[in-house]
Amino acid sequence: MLSGLIVWGGAGLALDSWLGTEFFVLIGTILGLGVAIYIVVMKYAPPVPPAGRGAGRTTSGGRRSQPGTQKGQR
């Protein structure tokens, strides 16, 4: 996360010195922080289950599998 702040804040600082303004550092720092947080969330977020899957157990052919038996039953 620190590298995002440094890179985008540095880009904003370079733009500020080149254009003679004073607000690109703030924009670059906020943008860098936002991108860094987004990357961390996407890396460590739990995987999203694929869409279109039912809640029941199915075989690879798509048919429902036989229910598991309880102890003592056949």
C-alpha cells in the first residue's frame, strides 16, 4: 500500500511542478491509496462461487446424486 502512495503521489508531485499547480499531489495520493486498497481486497477476498449452480449435490453429468445413507441404513 505504501508503494501506491509513493508512486501516484510522486506522479502528482511531478505534474504539480511541471504545470505549476498544487493539487495533483493530493489527487495522486488519494488515487494511489484507493488503488492499493482495491488490489489488497481483490487479492485476499474469498472466491465468489460460480453462478448457475444449485444448492443440491449433482454429479458431473448434471443429474442429482443419491443421498448419503445414515448409520445403520442400507
